[in-house]
Amino acid sequence: MTEKILRKVAPYISSLSLLVIIFFAIQVFRGHQSKEIYIAWTNVFTVVWFVFSPFWLIPRNRKENV
């Protein structure tokens, strides 16, 4: 049951975390954000992405009749 919920929610969480990383990168490039804040948020949301990405990137194991 929990795996089904994670499989439905994980793509949205992963996409959101990538968008936050890109957002802060653009803010640093434009000079509106400090580099230290960017590094902190990038570390946090990279971990979030790596935690949730296997739930939707790795297919389920299905038993095949051989």
C-alpha cells in the first residue's frame, strides 16, 4: 500500500526538487541569492531527489512465465 502511494507521489516530489535546484541556480546566476544558500538547498533537494527517484524510475519486478 505504501509503495503504491510512493509510486504515485514520487515523480512529483522528484520533479519539484529538480525545479528548486534550477530555481536557486538561476537566482545565483542573476545575483539575487548567495552561493552558500544555493549550495545548502542544492544538497538538501539532491538528497530528496535521490530518495524518491527509485520509486518511479526503477520498474517493478514482474514474474514471467517461462
